[in-house]
Amino acid sequence: MTRTGRAPTVGDHMSLELVVIRADASLAEAAALLDRRHISGLPVVDPAGSLVGVISQTDLARARSTQYLWANWPGLAVRHLMTSPPVTVHRSTPLAIAARRMERHRIHRLVVVDDEDESIPVGILSMTDLVHVIAEETAAQAGPGTADGRLTDD
């Protein structure tokens, strides 16, 4: 529960710093952007800025490990490897439902879309965000007198 007494939502914990990539960008551009920003996945947009997919480190690693794809790497664009359609969620979605969606689809991030227009990405909820929530909840349940959720010998 949040301080307001309601269940936490995606909007309470999502990242608002949204980094996207164009569907026609090269795989080299995608790899460089993931590396430079220290992130593991990117929403993919079309020229109009509409969400069309997601590309992840895993997608790039699979391409690298497949001889045919690696041999054709210079000619491949993000659209060739991205997951489409993307798995999305709204800000108002309870965090528990978002976590179940990630588990069900075996993915590490959900693109948060605008409530009025689901083609507009507005944020990301990652597995890292969920782990932060779990750590905060565990620490809060442990109560005062514990630094890491374990009892101390004082």
C-alpha cells in the first residue's frame, strides 16, 4: 500500500525518462544507445512517434548468436528484430497486475502508454523498478531497528 492507503500503481513507480528509437534505425544505433544509456530495452516508434514495438538487449544478443543474422547485421534495422506488438500498460494499472503481465509474457519491461492514445509511449516500467518496490516494502515491513530486514544484536 502507498501512503494514501491505495495499492501502488504503475504511475507511482515507472520511469518518466523515456528513451525511444526509430524502427528504421540500424541495429548498431540501437546497441550504442542501449550501451550509452545503460538500459536494457527501448520502445520503438514509427516516423510519427507512434509506438510500434520494443527492442531489447536479448534481441540483439540473439541476432549476434545467429550466424545468418550476424552476417546480415549491417543491413538490418530495428524493425527486423523488434518485438511487435509491444506489451503495454497504463499508469493507473495496479503494480501487481503489471508484474503478472511481465511474468506471463516473460518480459523485463512494459511500455507505459497514454490513457487517451495507446500509441503514445509516456514511460517504462522495468523489472528493476519492481525490484526497488519489493526492497522498499521488505524494509518497511522489517520496521525500525533493522538496516536490511534482519534483526540486529545490539
